[in-house]
Amino acid sequence: MDAVTYQNIFLYRQITCSLKSRKRKADIRADAIADLKIE
């Protein structure tokens, strides 16, 4: 997975979770980083 794809996924997740708590946003960020490492 290249940086642009990762950035797009991160932004998408951040937008879809924009109404949730900061803790949830941190969890989404951690998940995105984990996904990047898996790829």
C-alpha cells in the first residue's frame, strides 16, 4: 500500500468518524497504522 492510498483511507475513516469521540478517532488511527503494516 502506497502513501497516497494510506492517506486516502485515513482521511475517509477520519471523516466517517468525525462525530465520534477523540478516543475513537485514536482507535481508528491505530487501526489504519496496523492496516498499513499488514499491507
